[in-house]
Amino acid sequence: MRQDLCLWLGGEKRSLASLFKGKKVMVVGFPGGKVCTEKHIPGYVQMTDMFERKGVDKVLCVTPMDPAAVQELASRPGLTSPKVELVSDKGGAFVRLLGLELGSQAEGGPQCQRYAGIVEDGILLKVKVERSPAELQHTDAKSMCELWEAVYGHVPSQQ
């Protein structure tokens, strides 16, 4: 696991090891904008209980936006829960590592594709990428729940 890459959770710089070690994580990359805040992230928040029953330790929503902007997003109703965390990939090193950088925004920061994947103990097992950052067909919560089941098998819902 890369020790030199960090993401920002709240105002705190966190190593990839501290975020992924010993955990099964749904990592969700988002470029920012209406699709992200009205559909993509809220879909994961709404399915938190289902993901937890299937063995997901947490959903980590990653964006190359500035940490302050991500903190503002995280304060909005419907965009986080105890198992859904919004983090900043300040500088875009994580998205570059994944090969999903699209260039730079007008403000000078990197842009990323919309993606979602399964990470177990720091190892990326599967990833899906949308054709365009504006699309939400393959990386939505329902599609990723199906991918999770394909990787880990069906875990019966506990009632």
C-alpha cells in the first residue's frame, strides 16, 4: 500500500493506509457538480444500511476538489452518514495513480472521471468508470452493490 499518498478527511491529512488497512471499502470518485450532489453521493448515503449488511466497512467518496470545498459539501444534509465519508484528493495524486485524471479545471486543480471501486485492505479489486463525468450509469450505488455481490457473493440481508 502506498505510504506516500494522502487524502484529506475534514481538515486532516490521512494516509491511504489509515483509510484502507484492514477494511473493505467502496471507493467512489466524483468530479463535483449537480450529478454528484443530487444523485451519485446521495444514492450511497441512502443505501448505507444495505452496504453494511453486505460487509462494506465504509464508503469513501473521493474528489480532487480542495479540502475546504469538500468539508462544505460534507456539511450538507444527505451527503454523508457515519459510514459515508467525503475526502479530498488535494493535488490529484490518488486519481493520477488510478489513471483517471482528465486534466485541469479553470481554477488550476485536476479533474477526474466518475468512478467507483472495491478496495480490500488497500488493494483495488474492481473498478468501474463512466464514459463521461456527466454520466451515472455504472458507478451508481445499485450497480456497485451488484458488483460487490459478484466479488464477495450474496450475503443475505439480516432482519
